[in-house]
Amino acid sequence: SDQQIVCTGCGVKIQTETPDELGYAPQSSLEKESVVCQRCFRLKHYNEVQDVGLTDDDFLKIINGIGEKDALIVKIVDIFDFNGSWLPGIQRFAGKNPVILIGNKADLVPKSVKQNKLIEWMKKESKDQGLVPQDVFLVSAAKGKNIRETAAAIDQYRKGRDVYVVGCTNVGKSTFINRIIKEVTGEGDVITTSHFPGTTLDIIQIPLEDGKSLIDTPGIINHHQMAHYVDKRDLKVITPKKEIKPKIYQLNEGQTLFFGGLSRFDYLSGGRRSFTCYLSNELEIHRTKLENASELYEKHAGELLTPPRPEQLDAFPKLVRHEFSIKEAKTDIVFSGLGWVTVNEAGAKVAAHVPEGVHVLLRKSLI
Ligand code: GDP
């Protein structure tokens, strides 16, 4: 019966069941006179924000609220999972407010990729999604790369307004904001948290010099991200930690590659040719004959083909097949949240199998 208790920091309803979700506080803390949620607690005591997931409804409430403000919106995406971490509809909800786009995790991209080319690609991709950002930046929040420059640019673009930072879970939003906090406050004083008018949502405000704030919104859960279908421990396997080392496969027609047991790539026709896989270095790739592939999966998903883990097999969505004819050279087949396969020359017929609910798409090659 902790339903009535709200966080004295941000006003969110307190719950004691799910640490990753909004409003969590440990049961023991309820005995205190003033209860704060874990997110506010961390911010107050460690000057660190912690990301929590937000339901679609809550997201809509926040995002509708932002449209009514006069603010700068900073939208963060994961450069390694650009489409999977995109927030559809942001342009509508931003209203007249300008948006700055930040591609995080630049450290994962192979060194051979020119940063400028990547930025141009992000601009084009945004435009295709209906968003024309005022500016685009590439950063590595984890490595602290390009953070100072981006913080300075945000400060210019905001022109004395508040800044709202939005992004779906796992893009590195907390890591980014924690970097920014260090930039703007130095070793400075504790950050305040506050209520989002009209709602009880966990919104955190980081005061800026002119009395305005940098406002962190909780991460939005993007349901078709691969991350939601794997065990937390396996998230470490599929999420690249270091610069991706491309793996080149010479395939004959009728050969299949398994990416762990999470996805599958069939080469159907087009003569012997090479494919380049950009996946986490830790994710194992198994090559097999197409004609044996389904049987192999039936027998060995969860063991040879892992992740998923054996105990997760029952809950793991079935793989859904998507067939593509590659019409242009240098086309990427993107397995959302996992990586991509580059088809170097035109004229191949391929099939991609991904867990039901996870997206697969074609794009002009990034690299
Ligand atoms: P949030 O859910 O958006 O707040 O994301 P987090 O800040 O919790 O980060 C999600 C995951 O991405 C964590 O495993 C981080 O270590 C990782 N991460 C964050 N920033 C970077 C980055 O710049 N590069 C890389 N390689 N990983 C990052």
C-alpha cells in the first residue's frame, strides 16, 4: 500500500518492486519521513543521474508538455542503432522548438569511417524521418569525446532558454548528462530536482548559470529494440564496447550466417561474393548451409547459438524472415540493435531473420 507515497524530490509515485523503473525506492526507505526515489537520491548524493524506463503514456505526457515550452530540445540517438533508437514523432511534439541531434557512441564506429560523412548521413537520415535538426553532433559520452564542444554549442543554441534532453533507453543519455553535469558544475554543488507541472513524472533539472535549466527526461522504452529480448548479461555481448572490427565473409549461394541465436542472414542468390558484418566483437557468428539452418536452430538455439540462453528460449520471440533483393552496391542490411551486414555489390538476393517485433531495414552503406 505504498501507492500514496510520492518522491519529495520530483513528485513521482514511489514503488518498491522494480529498480529499473520510474519511482523506485527500496522498501527500507519508506520508513523515513521524507522519501526520495532512487533517481533523485543518486543525483543528490552522487551528482549522477540514473536512467529509468518510461511508459508510452508517460512519454506522451512529457513530450506534449515540452511542445508548449520555449526551449531547446537535445535528442540523443545511439549511432550504432540509429533507427532503433530514433524517437518517432519528436518533430511533431517539439512544436516550434529547435532540435539538436546528438549521435552517441562514436567510439564504436570503425576508424575508417569519416566523422563528417557520418554527420552528413545523420542529417540525411533525420530529414527522411521528418526532422530537420538545427545541428548534428557526434560524441562519445563514455570516452568524453567532443563533449565540451557539444556543451558549448548547446549553450549557444539555447539562447537563454531551458534545454530538454530526450532519448530512448540505452542510448547513453545518463552517461552524456553526467558528463555535462561535470562540465557545467565542475565539482560544484548539488543539483535540484523538480516536479513537471501537471504530471507526476520523474524530471530532473540541472541549474544553468542564467537561472534556466538543463532538464533530463526519463528514457523512453522503444519496444522493438533488440535489448528488450535478451538477458541483461547478454546485453554485454550484443552491445559493442570497443571499436567494431568488421568481419568479412565470402559466401556461396545457399549459405547462412547465425548471429548467436538472435538473428540469421541467408544468402540466397547472386554468385560467390563477400559480405561484411558489423556486429559486437563478442557476438559469435556461425556459418552453415541454408538447407540445414532451420534444423540447426531448432536443435542448438540457446547452446551453440547463444544468446538467447536456454532458460529464455520459451519466452524468446520466433524469428521472422524478411527477403530482400539488393539493387544497389554498398547496401547495409540493418538488424536493429545488433548491427548490420554490408552487401558490397548489387544483385544479391538475401533473407534476414529477426525476432518478431525487431526491425530490419535497408540503407545506403554507412561505410
Ligand atoms: P541511458 O539508458 O540512455 O541513460 O544509457 P546509459 O547512460 O545507461 O548507457 C547505456 C549503455 O551504453 C551502457 O552500457 C553504457 O556504458 C553505454 N554507453 C554510454 N555511452 C557510451 C559511449 O559513448 N560509447 C559506448 N561504447 N558505450 C556507451
